[in-house]
Amino acid sequence: MMPTQSSHETLSSGDRRVRVVIADDHPLLLAGLVHELQGQADVHIVGTASNSTALVDLLEKHPIDIVISDYAMPGGSHGDGITLFGLLRQRFPHVHLIALTMMSNADVIRALLAQGIQCILSKADPLEYLTTALYAALAGKRYLSPSIETVVQRHGIQGGSSSSRARHLSTRELEVVRLYVSGLTISEIARRLDRSKQTVSTQKMSAMRKLGISRDADLIKYGIEEQLTSQSAEPHHEAKRRPASGTAEN
């Protein structure tokens, strides 16, 4: 739990600080993100969350300007990845979003940009880029940290082309593949994404057909080569045991 800080007092009507929520399921990184922004006099960290349940709960209870969220953050009832960011865009359209990710897969980055997520930071880059991304998001501008920008340039994402074999996968197919190669079963993916097992199985098979893959082992190999795997992924039935973890600052 994040300790209460005197600088995180409840906003008054005249307080014009930027209201921020930070979500990540790695405690050390979450603490680092908080520390990076605590020095900004015009930033108010309203709360932190370690899964999507806690994140959405904070957004429903508090007026928020910016959400800084991990891309792969299992354990919550609202999923993670593109599913979560799509939900946030739909339910909280006035909240600016910044995505954090360990993955440098071009199709994940393309999917985020297609969702309107214009600020994306790689966890491989120094935290010092966070403040710049925050103000870019607030201004409605695009900001990519150096590692993400390298992927964008290398794969021609700005121009709409890509050398990736997955360029023809739909967003839903890409999410199914990501979760499958990260170790989840069809049943677990179905529960995570709130889809039927038949739908998930069909989307997996469709993705494999588009990729020219016929064996599950080759799909897993593809996921590793394309850096789609997430160390944060865990079976849905295990994630359900984890309580929602969110902290609102008083």
C-alpha cells in the first residue's frame, strides 16, 4: 500500500493540479512511477491500482485527468491489454491514457495507436520520460519513448505498413494469441476476455490460418519471436483469488 503523502491532499475546487491514477501489478515499478511524479508540484496522484478492477473503481469514484497503466496487468475483472484500454476509452472518454509495456511487438503498439492511445512508454526506458509523456497526453499530443519510437520507425507503423507476419490479424485475434502464447488455456482466455470458448477457439484458429501456422507449438514459437509473451500473464482461475488492490490518496 502506498503511504499517504502530505502533497496528496484532496483537491479543492481551486486546485488545478493534474489528477493522476497509476496502475501496475509490479510493486517496485509502481513505487518508482509514483516517486517520479511526486516531485511535480502540479501533479496530484489520486491513487494507485494493481489490477483493472481497482483501476476502474478509482475512476468511478474520483475525477481523473490521466491514467498511466501497464498493458499486461492480469488479475482484474476487466481484463488487460487492448481489452482494458478499449474499455477505458469507452467508459471514460475524457480521461487521457498513457500505456506502459515491456513488449516491443509492433502489432501491440499498432493496436494501441489504433485505439487512440497516443502516449506509449517502454519499461525498458528510463522513468524520466514519464513526465514528458504526462504533459503530452494532457495536451492531446503523441509521445513515444525511445524504444517504442524505434519499433514504430523500424516497422513503418506511422505509414501503416509493417514487416510483421501478424499485420492482418484483427485486434481480437491478436489479444487471443498474446494470452495463449503467454500460457493461458482457451477456457482461461474466454473468462479473461468475457467471450465464449467457441469464440476464442475460432479466433485462435483464424489467427493461425492468417499466420500460416498449423501447430500450437509453432504458434508459441511465433509469440516468443514476436515478443508477444507476457511474464505477467497468469491463469484466470489463479488471478481470481487475488483481491482487488487499489489505494486512493486522502
